[in-house]
Amino acid sequence: MSKAVLDKAKKIVEGIDFDIELAKDWSKDNYDNYYLYFSHPDPEIRKYSLLVFLVGLGNWQLGSAYIFRSIKELKKYEDFDEKKVYLFEDYVQSFLDNREDIKQEFPLLYNRLVWYLLRLDNQKRFEYIFRSVDKQLFIELRQVLIESGIDASILPSNLNNILREVGIIPYFLD
């Protein structure tokens, strides 16, 4: 990830110190395939790529923005650009592939990602939203989510602790 891509990721997550779930700057200018960086050798790049995923899930949970949509749904929009689509299946696959490293490096962030994924899947099963995606991916994801031991009804960690874990100073004091 070049400095330019890192700057785009930082623009997207700007304000995370205040709230994860408020809509972020998802303009096409800030687009990138951030899931490709979940295993990047640079910890700053890994951190910001995971934070982009986190705020995308948080925005979806709250309903403030929906970056993860089916291609069928996205094609309805005039400004649809197939090269600038946040494909949920790519983020899920990268999360699954790198989950042990993510969990080890950022355990609180990992737990919040799992919590969002559990809640979103409980609201409406992913395979019903993303019908063109191989259902096996969501079966595998669901198994990992269940094995995590995270309860979707209990927030696993507060925002300030997550922010401290990734080296961001929280807006609100404890």
C-alpha cells in the first residue's frame, strides 16, 4: 500500500475516535481493495485496512452507509463502476484467511469485527443478500463466528480500548 492508499484509508476512518458507526467518506476517490492488505508486512497498513473493514461493517450495522452491496443492486445506480466495488466476499475471504494473525495482533478489533459479522448475519443471512456468492464461504464464516464464543447480544469491548489497541487516541475519556 503506497502512502496515497494509506492516506485514502485514513480519510475513510477519520472520526473513528468519536464513533465507528457514523458514515465515513466512502467516495470513489478513497476506494481501494483494502482486504488485500489484511496480511501486509507493514503494521500501519494492516491496521488501517482492518479499520476500513470495521467502519464498513459498523456503518452497515447502524444503517448510516452500505458499502457492501450485491452487484445486482449496485448496477441500478448511474455512477456504478465495477472497478470500484467493495465486494463483501473478498473481505470475508481475507478475514477468514488471516483471522489467526488478526486475532493475535489486534484481539479487541478482531472481537468487534466478529461481533458485527454475527449481528449482521443474524439480521439477514449473508447468502440471502449476496446470492451470487458461493454459500460455502458463509458457512465457513458462520462456523468461525460461532467458535469465537462472542455473544452477538453483548458488545465485546468498548471503543476506547479498541482505539488504544491500534494506537489511536480516543475522543472521549473513560
